[in-house]
Amino acid sequence: MIFSTRIRSLAAVVVLGLTVAGCGYNTIPTDEEQAKAKWADVQNNYQRRADLIPNLVATVQGYAKQEKDVLTAVVEARAKATQVKIDVSQLTDPDKLKQFQDAQNQLTGALGRLLAVSENYPDLKSNQNFLALQSQLEGTENRITVARRDYIEAVRVYNTDLKTFPGILWAATIFRSNKPMAEFTASDDASKPPTVKF
């Protein structure tokens, strides 16, 4: 009798576990953690870029002494970009994400001007240190693009689960405190074609 009661209890626990696992209960926390992990990757790549900039600026300074305004702009933009931080608890605040994104966009623009300045210095363009740093920065920009794309997709999946069945049931009951996460949006200048000068 006791043995059959234990078997029934164990069977009930197994059935309940399978039911909960199959009904989408774990989907919201899993997707939330995935989006947070993707955000950490975005921050990691922005930090990698920020770490490379002092070396690039120092290399260019050796050749382009009269280009102080551009170098100063890069250093200032880097300082602003590293000061604006977002932790995972702020990913539901679109204003905080926009503030972070604006600081990073200013740095991207300053780096573009710095790399354009290098065209005026043939010795700099052939310097191995500069070429290596430029290649690292280009690779980092590509990594940032991929990390942002992955974050956007993870947020889309998470936000969709909060609004669709069966996630909407869990979001309205157990995960009531979970809010949709903010996505990256294109900057206002992104829709304008770049100006190419020869």
C-alpha cells in the first residue's frame, strides 16, 4: 500500500514536471537570460573597441601632430561612450538604451573622421602598427554589428513570448514583473547615404 502510494506520488510529480516543462513555463526565463547574454556580448565588443582606441590615437598622434581637433574629438567621444553604462536591469528602459546608443554613435563618427585623416599621411598609411589597429577596429565594428543583431533577435523572441500564447498566460500570472526589453534602433543619420569624396 505504501509502495503504491509512493509510486503514484512519483508518477504525479513526473507528469506535473513534464506538463510544466511542455507548457511554456520555462520559455520566458530562458529567453530573458538569452537576451541578457546577448547584451553582455554587445557590451563586450564595445569595450574591446574602447580599449583599442588609445593605441590607435597614440599611433596617429606620432604622424598627425596638427590634427589635434580630430584626435581630441576621438578621446572625448571615447570618454563619453565609456561613461554611459546600461546594466541588464535597465534593458526595459528605451531612453537609457537610446542614451547608450547615442554615445556609441558619437564615438563611431569620431573614429570615422580619424580614419579619414589618416589618408593625408602616406607614412601613417604604411605603418604596420596603424594598419594592424585599423584592421582590429574594422573587425571590432563587424563584431559589434553581429552582437547587436543577435541582441535584437533575442529581444524579439523574448518580447514575442510575453505577448503570445502560452507565454502571455505566464506573463500575466507568475512573470508579472517581466517587462518587454528595449531594442536598438537605427540612428537618424542611418537613413542618409554617406558622402564619398575623392
